[in-house]
Amino acid sequence: MLAALKPPVGVLFETEGLYTLRDDSEIALTFTASFAQEESRTRSSAMNLSYEMRFRRGIFMLPKLHGYDKDEEGNLQLIGLFRFLSFTISLKISSCCANITN
């Protein structure tokens, strides 16, 4: 696509030594992209497998959740302003639903 422009635009991949305006670079670039894609799939599969193995052992990897903290037993608890906002929102939702059902 870039080679079709006037004037043609080439991309130099320094690490691989590929220049896209050379005739032989297209095949090499296709192979390199295929290897990179397969490596990405392999890593993704390994990560998914590691998560599954942790889950089976009862180890859950949770990111830091904004507005939550863990208590002494490891349970998630709402903190500070988030607790207030959650309570206020649940009151509004429950009063809204009560108006609909009545």
C-alpha cells in the first residue's frame, strides 16, 4: 500500500534488516509476521493456562479495584466515599423499582 504511493514510501525494519521497497522483503516480512503471531498465541495460551491452574488451586489474581479494600478475611469491602455512593445509588434504584411495581 505504501509502495503504491507517488513517490513510494518504504519502511526500514532495522532489527530484521528488511526494507519494504525491496522485492525480497515481502516474503521475509510475511514469515516474520507469522512467527510473531504464533508467539503471541503461544504466550496467550500459556497465560490462560496459568490462570486456570491458579483458579483450580483457589488462588485468584484480582487487580486493584478502585473503591474497594480487603478486610482481615480477604473479602472485598467498599471504602469511604464509594460506600456512600453505592448506598445512595442502591436507594435510588430500589425506590425507582418500588414505584414501577406499585
